[in-house]
Amino acid sequence: MPKTSQEASGTVTRVVRLLQQLAECDETTIKALAEKLDLPASTVHRLLHLLAAHDLVERVPGGAGYRSR
């Protein structure tokens, strides 16, 4: 089922907020991002994987965190 315009807009807003948070720190965890953004950790995880697939974020080598590219 296709997303409505309002649902897609909400996703874009969450992605932008996520990228803004990543830009403000060297690296961070899913848990920390979820708390700062007031989002479920599962949503943050899904968005990070989407952004990583487009080379916009990366996992920190040898760590549990993420950072922007």
C-alpha cells in the first residue's frame, strides 16, 4: 500500500532530524538518537539502515555507534 503524502512527509521530517543530530556529534548510538529524537529505537534503526544504504551514514568501525559521512 503506498504511503500517503502526510506519512511520507513525516518520514522525511524524521530523516532530517536524524541527520541533524548526527551532524552535531562525532558518533552516537541508536539508543541515544532514539532518546534525543523521542522515537522508538526500531524506527531509528530502520532509518539508519536506509541512510547507510545511500552512503549518508556509516557504522563506526569496531564500535556500536553511527556517524554521518
